[in-house]
Amino acid sequence: MELVTPREAARRLGVSYPTLKQWIYKGILRTRPTPGGHHRIPDSEVQRLLASAGRPLPGPAPRHTGEIVALSGRNQLRGIVDEVRSEGLLAQVRLRIGDQVLTAVITRDAIDELKLRRGDEALAVIKSTEVMIARQVARSAASARGPARRRRR
């Protein structure tokens, strides 16, 4: 039986490390304690949670094969390839990152070179000079009219 660390299990399940720890504390995820009191998760538990969520069952991450040694970009998102569509010179890749989906359009040559297939683990590196963040807020009647004006005397 292969045991994985909580961080590795969180990565494979597509959730954050704090979320996985909460699952452990709530009994959602069964663990094996180490002699030092740390949690180790059987691979079968990770597979059980992936199957119950209807997700493909990826195997353990390959070790030391084709890894990126260093990359200057810090905006990196790790996920599972949901879909690859190729047509002409371009290809569309849908990457599942947790419960979100990221879609990227890349060249068909890049797809062939990376040998991307559904269920593969992949890394999205986001390079941008501008990022905009928005959120929906409820507008009250007063704010809908615009800023209040002061009366001159």
C-alpha cells in the first residue's frame, strides 16, 4: 500500500492543503499516522475520493521525468487535462484546476510536442502584464444614483 503526504494528496485531488487538512479533521479522509504523529494518506483513499467525485483516476505523479527545473513565472496553476481539441494550426486545451476550468488556445505543434492527452497532469503558466479582479456587489438605491453632491452656499 502506497502512502502519500497530505500535500501530494491535495495536489492530486485538486484542492488546497488547508482544505485537505479539514477533511482529515472531519473524518472525510482516512489517514495512517506515522511514528512522529504525521498524517499519511493511502493511495486507495485518494482514488476513492476521486472516484466519488466522478473525476478520472490519475496515477501517482512521475518522479524526475521531464520536470521543469526552474521557471521565472510565478503564476503557475497545476491541473488535469479535461479536453484537447485540435483543428488546423491551433488547439484548445481545457485544464481542470480544482473546481475551476481554464481554457487555453495553443499551437497544434505544442500539443504534439507535449503529447497532451485527457487525464494528463499539466501546468498552466500565466504571463500577463495586467490582471483585473472584479466581484459582484449588490447596489443599493442610493449608490445606484451615483456619488452624493455637495451643495454650494
